[in-house]
Amino acid sequence: MTTSHPAMAPVRAEIDRLDRELVALLVQRAACIDRAIAIKTVEGLPARITPRVEEVVANARAVAADSGLDVAFVEALWRQIIEWSIAREERVLGERNPQ
């Protein structure tokens, strides 16, 4: 049950706005994944490229650390995003050339 508290209204509105922005960024990221699928199809590359996965996670962890955000939380979130992205690629690419 959502309680109505006047002081919370602007905070909730800002959270809702940020959530819309986060979803929009995920849509943009998915479009990049689709472009990667096209390249990987031509080049015969697998969906999962483990060194790149670890590079992306390390980058996210570094940004989180620099920003004072919980690094473990960011890593877990990024790993979930990456796994979703790889699954998206695998639906098109299949399991060719697993690394």
C-alpha cells in the first residue's frame, strides 16, 4: 500500500523520472547489442567473449567505486545485464564457437 505523504511527492517524481531514463538507456544498450550481433554474425564470433565480459564488469566496478556506490551491488547488476545481453545474442547466433 502506497501512503500519501506530501513531502515524498517530489522525491517519488524524481525517482520515476530517473527510472524512465534508466529504461531508455537500456533500450540504447540493447540497440548496441543488436549491432554487435550483426558484426559477430559476419565475423563468426561467439555471443560470450569472457575477457570482454570481465572488462565490462571491471569498468562498471571502477565507476561505482569512484562514485561512492556499492561496488558489489553494481557488479551484480552489471552481470545480470550482461547475461541478458548474451542471451539476446545467443538467440540469434546460437552456440557457435563457445569460448
